Amino acid sequence: MASVTVGVHIRPDTVLSFRSHPDEDRVVLELGEFDGYVAVFLPRSEIARLAGVLAQAQESLSVPTVKAAA
């Protein structure tokens, strides 16, 4: 088995879309388009989990951080 790590920067003009495959109970989340995109294959059971992680990430940016004195 091989593994790969891919980094994607989402910018305001990055296309975010999905393709639904109800017969397979999954969606394909697509980040980007045409000359380069990342596809994330999500079964129905993992969509809510991904949404939860994104909500936590967004909330983490709203929490004030305490800076330690140097």
C-alpha cells in the first residue's frame, strides 16, 4: 500500500463542489477544478464527522489565545 500527502490552499476563488452518488451512499467532495483538484470520497456516515471537524476548526479561530510572557 502506498500513501501520499497532499496540501491544498483554499482561496476565495477556489471552486468547492461535490458529486452525489446516492446508489453508493456517498459523495465526492471536490476542491479546485480543471488543471488540479483534490477529490475526497465520503460515505454518508462520515459527512457529519467532517462537518463537525470543520465547525471545531472555525470555532478555534474565534477563541482568544493567551500569549506567554517571554
